[in-house]
Amino acid sequence: MSVVIPVYNPGKYLDPCLDSLLAQTLPAEDFEVLFVDDGSTDDTPARLDKLAEEHPHFRVIHIPNSGWPGKPRNIAVEEAAGEYVQFVDQDDHLASDALRRLYEMGHRNGSDIVIGKVASNFRGVPHGVFKTNREKCDLTNAPLYDSLTPHKMFRTEFLRENGIAYPEGKRRLEDQLYLMQAYFRAKVVSILGNYTCYYYSKRDDGRNAGSTRIVPSGYYGNLREVLEVVQKNTEPGEFRDRLLRRFYRVEMLARLSEPSVLGYAPEYLDEMCDAVLPLARDFMHDGVHDGLGALTRLRSTLLRAGDREGLVKAAAFAKSVTGAARLEDFVWEPDGRIALTVTGRLVHGEDHRPLRFVRRDGRYYLHPEITAGVLPDGELLDVTDDMGEFKGEMSLRNRETAVEWPCPAEFTVKIEKAAETGSDEDVYEVVLRGTGRVTSEAVKGRGRVSRGFWDVWVPLRGLGLVRKARLGADRAPQVDAKCLPALLGTSARPVIPYFTDPYGNLTLDVAGRAKKLAAHLADRPVFRMPGGRAELRLDVFTGSASGSYPVELVVTGADGTSRTAPATLRPDHGRAHLDVPPRVPGLPAGTARLSVRLDGPTAPELELCEVPVTEDGRIRLDRGDLPQVDPLLVRVVTVQRRRASVRKVLRSVAGPIVRRLPPATRKRVRRLAARL
């Protein structure tokens, strides 16, 4: 494999890229790194040459400055020795296992293109592309057109045989031209969606590629070339319309939408519209227009009519639209997932009123107060066909790395009569109700999430808008008591759900990024288990797959002396149990204080209880004032423990015998044992 990196005066921003290349799990002898230095004027050329001397799989090609990454990439593809080339930008970086995983997927499928999941802390990411792994797909059956950045893996001979090359020199949208040509020619495209391969990193000097303001005439002249590629490679019909609609929505109407259009000077707005409108007339016919979401379709109507003031008004309204999500319930499930019940709406304005609709003659229209001043007097925006397109989703997003994972969620869409409308008209609103399940643990197609802060988001879709809402600031009263810290996984680690201060948004602290178990248990009850074992039950959730978690027990005697001992929190019927030693040698008679260090040897202790100590140093939990676990739960736990003991004995005694039986008999015996 060949990793291709155009380089020009990167300075410190090259460091993460280099570190990630040196950290790859793919053996160095299996890939090369081709730096194409585009006439850098800083110390980059000497630095790269030194790296190439130190690392035999690094190569450097120096060329006179071309001013744009197209020519360096073309030269690198010509020089590449690898079966595949992976494009990387100088200020981005790869995950450590990215090259190995990408190559293995491409090699087993004979892929022409392999797209790895990306994350970004400053630019939009097409999360829909990466919802699942796709071993083999193409432009007709996967939303590849939503991913038009070059940071992908291409089969080298595929590029050469098809003459796919970058236009050279300074220009815009060269990536889109390159990718659309490649997608149309690719027989097999693979998508690696269950591992984040590529990280876009925001530069603190604001000089990321694409951050400069566009010159409309040049930009849309370059877009015309891309649209011509679409037309050349498709027949009239829905497939062509779907592709064109993407460019209309993203590259054309989005630049006449919020927030950017609200900051345009009148002359620049005129310049933008004058450049966009010819493309709209030449390529975006009614089939493309009619398939847009309602508010995007409204923008298209205004553009076609030359109503530039209307475009600004529509953008001002759309900017005021946000997502509102109420957390109705929070439930830890036995498998370690959190079931979150949610009610969601699109709202607008400073007072966050729900979007409202009027119904006339069986059809729904956006409320006239919204479109007043945008549409001609008396004209309404028909959204009947859009009402079924509302959708709710749920995701977990790492606050620091920007890695985002979709979570399974099911929402119902209800059109409900609006209350207190102050009007005789039939006024309605759309309400989404559903449940999503989030987890820090491994699920099919994804490993455990990394240590860190993971925020819960609820994207709400409707009328051509997507608004992501945080969850938790508006929540039902019972939620806080259910929001228990947890120990999850066979190699148990703490997962602490909490509500941020001051905004009250739901976040998971995974593996002790900053939050402490002790702090989140300080006001929660501690119970004692009855019977002969000195055992405490803490308000820490444990799942069916949770393992034990090492802690340190602290016993402070009546003389003020503390004694520590290693201990374990073990899962037992949904909670963590702590065994207390029945006797501590040298502990004076009187009252002792039990505490536990849950967050490491230097972290604050969690005070558990005070207990009597007898003359011989015995700790008498049964004589303290701790509440006892509910008797029904005790019976359930006792039965489970007995069954576990029986299973253990059966496995050790009967296991060797059963394994010698014929397969059919062995199967019957195991079914019987399962019933017992």
C-alpha cells in the first residue's frame, strides 16, 4: 500500500500525521509513505528528507510549487508501488489500525475504492454513509455521493487504467470531480463503518483546506464540470435526479441558506445568485426540485423566482429552528444498555414554539405566520407529502475526538392537534416519540467505546432540515434517581451517566475520564444483605456481562487508626456487592467506620456506614443501622446463587462424562440440564 501526502509548509500541523503513520499496526514492510513536497519554503524539505533516511518505507518527492494538491497527488499515483493508494492530508491523521483494516477489506473484496469512517471536530461528516459496513456496493445502491472528500483508499491500477487524475492548478471542487469520475467507473466500493480510520483536525490558525471564501463565478464554473460528469454517466430518471439533487441541496442551495447567507453583503448575495441560477436552470428541473424537503424546496422556488430578499427571510426563519428533546425515562437494561425514552419536536423562535401546520381540505400547510413575507399574500407552502418524512435518531459522540456512533432507536411520528392556538383553524404539530439504546460496550460491528466523555445527541429530521438536540436539560422527575453509575464489561470499568453543569445535558463518562464513582454514590443508599455473609449492596448498576472490579476497603477503628485491605465489587443481580471481612485483627472494640476507595488509592473514600466491633475484632453488620435489602430480592438472589453452585458442580463432575456421550445423547442431556 502507498500512503500519499501532498505537503506544503505544514509546520507543527504535520506532527499528528507523522505520529499516526509511525504507529500503524500494518508492518512497515507492507506499506510506503509518499510525501510530495510542493515547493515548501520552511524547514519541511529537510525534515522530510531526514525522516526518509530514518524510515526506509518513507519516500520524499520534491517538486516546484504548483499551488494546489492536485498535481502532487497525480505524481504520487504515478510513482506509487503499492496495490492501493490512500490519500491523507498533511494536517489530518489516521487511527493506528486504519491501514491494516482498510487493506484487508479491499483485498478480500477486490475493491476499487475503500472508504473508511471519518471523524471531524470542525467540519460536517456524512454519518449516514458509515452506519454499517458494506463489503460491496456502488453508486446505485449506497449514498456514496455524500462522501466526496479524497481521503479514501483506491486501487492503484484502477486509477491508472481509467485515467482518473486530478485537474492541476488552482481550482475548486477538484475532489468532487475526481470522486464522481471514480464512483461511476468503480465496480466494487467497500465501506468500513465500524472503525474510525481518519480524523480531520481543526487548525488553530484557521487555515484548513476549504476555509477561504469562494469566488462564485469560479466555484460554480467548476461545479458545472461535476454536473456534466453526472449527466454524461446517467440516463434521465430518478437515479440521475437523486445525484443532481445532492449537488443542488449541498453545493448550491446550502450557500444561499443559514447561517452563511445572513452574513452576505448585498453585492455578494447578488454575485452568488447570479452564479447559481444558470446551473439551476440547466440541470435542476422539476424532478430534482420536487424531491427536495419542504424548506429546501421553498429556497429553490425563491431562487427560481429571483426573490433574493425572500431567500434571506427564509434563512432567518430556518436559523431559528432547533431541535427540542425531552428525556421521559432512563432505564438500565440487563445487557448494559441504557434505554432512553424521548419526546422530540422541531421548534422555532426565541420562545421555542413547536413548528405548526394548518390543515385545509385534507392537506397540510406550513402555518401562514411562518411564510408571511416570504411567499406572496395568501399563498401557502404545501407540506402534506413531507409529514411522513419526520424522523428521530440517537447517537453517542465523543466530545474530544468527535467520533460518533449511531444508536438503535425507534420513533413514531404523530400529527397532533396543537393546544392554545388562538385560532379557529385546524392547527397541528408533529411530535416524535421513541426509545433509543446507548451503550459504551461492544455491539455487533463495533468494539467498546474509548475512554472519554460521550455526549448523547438526538438528531431530528423534517421539512428538509436536520437539527441535533442534546438530551437531559428537559427531563421527567423520575430520571435522576434512575441515573445510576455502572460497572460494565467482563473487564469491568466505570461508566457514569451525568447531567452537565450548567446546561444539564446527558453525558457518559467512560472509564473514569474525570468523574468519580464515590462522588456519584455519596447520596445513594447502601444496603446490607442478611445472612451469615458480611456483605453490602451498593447502588452501582452491573449488567449480565459485568465482571468484578478491584477496590480498597478502609476500616477506621474507635482509636482513629485506619486499616486497608484489597476488596472487590462483584456483580450480583444488577448491583455491585462488596464483601466485608467478618473480623479485622487488632481492631479495637467500639464503633468502626467502613469506607471504600472506588477510584484509585489516592482518590477520596466513599463512606459506607458505622458498625459495632466486638472485643475479638468482629465486625457486626447485623447490629448496625444499615437498611436491609428487600426480602423478595434476597430470595431471588439466593435462588440464583444456588443454581450457579449447582451448575458449577455439574460442569466439574458431569462434564467429562457428558463429553464422552454420542452427540445426540449429549444434546439431550444438555437440554435437560438447562431445564434443571
